[in-house]
Amino acid sequence: MSFLRWIDRHLWSLPVLVFLLCELGFSVWSAASRRPVLLAAAPLTARQAVYSSLAGSSSALLGLAVAAVAIIVAFGPRPAGTGTSSEAEHKKGEARTTIAGSLLAVSFFLLVAVIVATVALAVDVRPTGNSAITTLIETSGIASVVGLLVGGFGLALIVAERSHGA
């Protein structure tokens, strides 16, 4: 239970843990298999199309994640009736900081996906895909999706909380 409480206080760690677990699982699967797995097994033209599409969509999502962090930062604590911040506003500020940290971790994985997919377009040209490149792209994508779900839900809660108190 304390581990889940720690995750709740450090939401940035959720996409990191997902990335590490998926990377470990896919690497072991790839090493244990006699044939290529997942994206590495796809034909060259299909892999190139995935890399191209992933680079474009990840860069767009990266822009959205950074914009969401900017929105969260703009929602500072509201002053209480006496001009000082209340304890509730302080706790809401900590929650906003936690969500912003999660979205920054997502931004990192989206950046990794953009860079690796762009490099893979030029480097991964053999009939069978490079398992290190494909595994890194797959796990970055999975970690990004998990982090975007958590961060997006948190951002929605922040906006709802802000509009409710207005």
C-alpha cells in the first residue's frame, strides 16, 4: 500500500515504471524468441510507415503536453479572503505540481519516440527490424500513452476544480 501511495505522490514515476517494465519484457521476449517480435517482424515498408507516422504524431502530442504544463503553471494558488493562500489552495497547488511532473515525464518519452523514430527512418533499412530500435520505440509509445492518460485526467480535474471555484 505504501508503494501505491508513493506512486500517487510521484505520478511522474508511473510512465517511467511502465517504460522500464515494458522494455525489460520486450527485450527478454526478443532475446528468447528465434524470430523477430512485434515491430521488428514487420516488413520494411510497414516499419518505415510506422516510424514516419509516429514521428509526426509524437511531435504533435509533445506540443500538447508542453502546452498542458504551461496551463497548469498558470493556475497558481488563489488568494484567500485575507489575501493569503489557504491550506486547501496549497494542497491543490501540490496536486498541480504532481500533474505537471507527470506531463513532463510524458514529454520526455514523446521526445524519445520522435528522435528514435526519426533516426530509425534512416538506420533501420534491413528486411528484419533492429530489435533495439523497435523495442525502444514501442516502450516509449506505451509509456507515453499511460502518462498521457494519467496527466490528461489530472489536467481535466484541475480545469474542473478551477472552473467550479470561479
